[in-house]
Amino acid sequence: MKVRIGGQAVMEGVMMKNEDRYAVSVRKPDGEIETKTERYTSISDRYPVLKLPVLRGVVNFAESMVVGMKTLTYSADFIEDGEEEPSRLEQWLNRHFSEKWEGVLMGGIVVLSFAIAIGLFMVLPYFLSNIFEGFGMSRPAVLLLEGLIRVGIFLGYIILISRMNDIKRVFMYHGAEHKTINCLEAGEDLTPENVMKYSRLHKRCGTSFLFFVMIISIIFFFFIRVDTVWLKVALRLLLVPVIAGVSYEFIRLAGNSDNPVITALSKPGLCLQLLTTKEPDESMIEVAIRSVEGVFDWKTYLEKERKNRE
């Protein structure tokens, strides 16, 4: 049974998205679970052409960053001490921009985060690998080295942040998100006991998506046949949306297929999830279940599915 629900771990919580609705549930410091549900209208609903293969992947990637940053910021508000006085910067922003400044700041953070990621994972590996081309290394070997450096930087980044206590808990909530979706897709009731039995890995995970972005980039960059350095960099940047779109199509296919070849190709991404997910406790599972319930009536759905199989 395939349920088109995706999610993301946030600070002390989980966000789940189903079609045009998303819910973020957070375990507050007092132990209660707070759930907020909102609607999100995709730009592809206004421009159907953006629902075409590859294009939909680009749109999904961009919108996931926006929603993800928004829900992450929402969850972080519960961690902060509510009695603290706003900083001078926050007071100035509230005074001059009213409630709109948060949206402006959010957009700026998303753009800055994307720029840093592109520079770190796309541009830097090119310049590092290009050093070896001057020592007589063949072009295919340099491109392969560039891909390996890209993967190495990504793995190093994951290992480094996983040592932070807050990130460790986020990775546990990431595991809770996957377990809950796996349980739902298996057709079982969403109870903490049932959910805990399932794997913390999932084929449609964003970690797998990022891994395939790096692998597929090796193939795409092989066809860049220009000599000017700035043009090589520019073409790499221009190809990022296309690579993201193709990677999305593969992840989408993997999530809907039990084909042994597709399953085998998904294995590296699943192995990488061993770093970005951790085994959650039952209290985290409860948060993930509450988030699903914010966007999906799983009890009615499972009841209908069971009746159809009888």
C-alpha cells in the first residue's frame, strides 16, 4: 500500500505533508504535543506545465526547502524561553516591518542556505579536483574525483553535525517519521507499539535524494565540453535544477517500485540514512503519529483498504 505522505524532522518534532496540507507536531517543554496544520498551494497548481516529469522535481525541491525552513523555525520557537525579552534587532524589525519581516527573513535564509550548499557541494569540489588536472590526470578521472570529493564533503558534513546533541535528537525524530510512514504503508494501525517494529529507513527520504543528486551530477558534468573556467562553473550551476529534477524522478520511482534493480540502486541512499536517522523512543513516535493525524485520517483509510481486500 503506497500512501503519498512525506515528512521532515524538526526541533523536538515532526512535519508531515499530504497533498496541499502539512502539519507540524512538536513536543513542548511541558511534555504536551502542539500540532499546527496549514494549507500550502503549490505553484504547479497554477501552472500545470510544472507537473511534468523533471519540472515537478525542481518545484518540489524548492517548495520543500521553503516549507521545511518555515516548520523548522516554528518548532525552534518552543525551545526558546518564552519569557526572554526580544533582542534589539527583533524589536527594530517588528517596529519597521510589522509581521511581514519574518517572511522576508525566511526568504533570505532559504536563499543564503541554498547558495552555501551550492558553493560547498557543487563549486568547491570542482576547484579541488581541477588542481589534479594540472598534473596530467585524464578528464574522466578528474570528473570521477570531483564526484568522490563531493560525496566525501557531504559525508563529512553529516558526520560532523551528527555529533551535536540537538542534531542527534532531530535524527531520532527523523527515524520516527520514517517508521510511522512505513507502518502506515504496511496497512497497520498507527500505535507506538506497531510503529516501533518498522524500519527507520525509507526509499523516498531526502537523504537519498541528496545522495543521488551528487551521483547523477557526475554523469551530467561529463558532457560539459568547454575550456573556460567561469563557463564550466556557470554550466554546473545551471544544471543543478535539472539534476535535482532527475534525482526526484528516481526517488519517486523507487518509492513506488519493488523492482529488484530499483531496490539495488536505492541501497546506497538507504545506507546513508543510517547516519541521518536514529532509533526513536515511543514519545517521539507519538509526535510523528500526531503529525500524520493532522493531515490524514488513517483510521478511515485503513478501514476502507481492509474492506476492499475482503
